[in-house]
Amino acid sequence: MQFPNCTVVDHPLVKHKLTLMRRAETSTASFRALLQEISLLLAYEAFRDLKLREEEIQTPMAKMVAPVLEGKKLVLVAILRAGQGILDGMLQLVPSARVGHIGLYRDPETLAAVEYYYRVPGQLADRDVVVCDPMLATGNSAVAALSRLKRNKPGSVRFVCLLASPEGLMNLREHHPDVHVYTAAIDERLDEHGYIIPGLGDAGDRLFGTK
């Protein structure tokens, strides 16, 4: 199945680290470190098309014209709570990025996303916004977060996750066809409870050791 709204970052290091994260015996500390490492690799691909401009600089040897990022700074938005794990990794690459948080939980009966917190930088126009959440399962949380964020009229929005399901990608494409997804893998399906199979379990519980 093809997903034109999705880029799978299939670098060997990403595949290897993802396998380690999937293992049930992987410790919380290792899971947390691996998520940050993969997030850094995903960020390289997600930021590939950022606009550049040229400016004159002085090296220790001579003057030259060199590229720098154009326009306003990036905004990274984590969907709480597990999105914080991806955010931490990306901030290693772009430490000057502004940061926002959207708190959502999944209703256990309807699987609908319920918002309980929203705090993002103001004046998002002309800014590149990256929304982070490890699991794109049903896609309901991603759709809700993106809909909420678009009220602030960001310049562009992309979505970065560790794992995606076919169902989640289709849901996100239906509601936000302009948002491109970057992920480490597209898994087989969702189970009857809305969890990704084969997946890696609850990313938040494994990240914070709350299971």
C-alpha cells in the first residue's frame, strides 16, 4: 500500500535502533536513549527542505558567502506525553527551536482524542512547525492536534513519528492532506483496542517507566 503523504526513513541505523526498541526486554533507560537517537536521524530527513539564504562570513582564512537557514526559527510541538521523547532528540539538532506542547488523551471507549492542555509559541505565521508523537495509531490524536494548531495559521506543518499504522496514515491524509509524515516504519495494522501491531507497546509507559 502506497502512502504519498509519508516518508519512511529506512536508514540501517534507524532500522537497527527500532528493532532494539521493539524488544520487550529493553529497559526504560535504553528505550529513552534509543528514541532520542532515532529522533535525531528522523529530524535530518524531516528538515531536508528547510529554506536557506546566503550571507557573507569571515572564516579564519578568508571571507566567503555561505548558506544559513532563512526566515524565522523552527517550532517543535510535542503531543504529550510521549511526544516529549522525540522532542528531546530533535532539540539536540536544533537547540534554538521554539517549543510547544499539546496535551491529549485517548478516550478508552470511543478512541477519540480529548484535549486537556495547549501551549504553543504565538505568531506561527511563516514558521515551520514540526509536530512530534511516537505512535501514529488511529491517527485521532494527530488529527486533533493538527486541527488545533492550524487555528494559529502556521507557515508549514509536518508530522514526525516513530511508528505509523496504515489506518492512521489514511485518517491523517483524509483530514490534513497538506501535512507530510516522517516515520521510521509503517507497521501491519491496528488491533481491536487501537494499538499498533506488531508495534512496541505503549510508548509513553516504556519511555517513562510507568507500566
